Amino acid sequence: MRQILHVLTKPSDGVTTDLIRRQSQQPETNVTVVDLTQPEPDYDRLVERVFAADSIMVS
């Protein structure tokens, strides 16, 4: 299964939200979103997800 990681560095906009939704609907695709705008993000978990991902998108 393809692993896509979205790292949000600012509040999500309509384009990003739509892209995540479309990718989530693709067969054999797992989309994970890490929102770094939230208080106290878990950077250790982010590093794990980076190495597990096939594709990373940052917005």
C-alpha cells in the first residue's frame, strides 16, 4: 500500500484539503496528515512517519 504523508506547517486551505481528500479516495493508498500548527506536535512520531512514507508533501 502506498503511504502519503502531508505535513501541515500552516492552517490547511481549500486546495490542500481537496488534495488530501482526493488522495484518500485512491485505492491502495494510505494518507497520513501531521499538523504542526497544533500545540506540542510529536516530532518523534513525525520522523517515524517520514521514513515510512513513499511520498511527502509539505504545505
